[in-house]
Amino acid sequence: MNPLTITVYGVPVAQGRPRFFRRGDHVGAFDPKASKDYKASIRIQAIEQMVRTGRHGAMPPLNEGAMAMEVHAYLPRPKTLPKRVRHHTRRPDADNIAKGCKDALKGVVYKDDSQIIDLHVSKEYGDPPRVVIELREVEEEDASPRSERD
């Protein structure tokens, strides 16, 4: 699979903690509404972009091999924030943004998010707010541990 880039427009939402409920002896869990809605938006935008670029239908339905993922989150800059502040050090956490993206693309681009063996996440201020997700297949020779490569 050639590298795939998906741009998801909208303010990035971090994956929230699961909420639990009890029905009799059964305990279940569900996503908070904001997380669930954002993951649905990621899926819809990813499929639309894959269809538009001819990637959906032309490629195998789901990748089953090892994959690398880069997630670049661009968040809105508050008007009151001084221009000298360059790094986004507030919530949402970078790893929670990546979790939501990984979960949302499960079943769309890959079978399971456990296939992601290399993950890079960054967040910064940017306009328009969005998340850019870059995915690529990892070849077997690329997947060897660092100590063996050196």
C-alpha cells in the first residue's frame, strides 16, 4: 500500500474515558458522546477522501500487516494567547488524540489498531483546525529492532 494521507477537518477531540453502566449482573462500557461523534466524523471523512482519490475499492479492503502512523493535530489558537507562544501545551493530550484516530480507522484502513507498530504524534496551533493522518505499510526489513539495524 502506498502512503495514505487523510485530512480530518474540525477541532480535534481527545478519546474520552469509557463510561460504565450496570444492567442486572452485566456491566457494559460505552464511549462518551463527543468521542463517539468525532470518531464517526473521522470515518466518514476518511472514506470520502479514499473514494475521491480512488483508493477505496482499488486497494484490498483492509490492510493486515504492520503499519506506521503519523498524526499531526492543528488546534485553534486562542485570541488572547501571545504570539511568542509556539507550542500547544494544553489539553487535549496528544496521545488521546491519536487513540481516537486509531480507533476510528479500525475496519476502514486496517483490521485492528494493534497493527500500528510505529506511531508519531504532534500537536500545534493551526488554521483551519484539523488532524492530518499519514499511514504507510511497514516492510519486514523496516520492522527489525533498532539494535539489529545499527
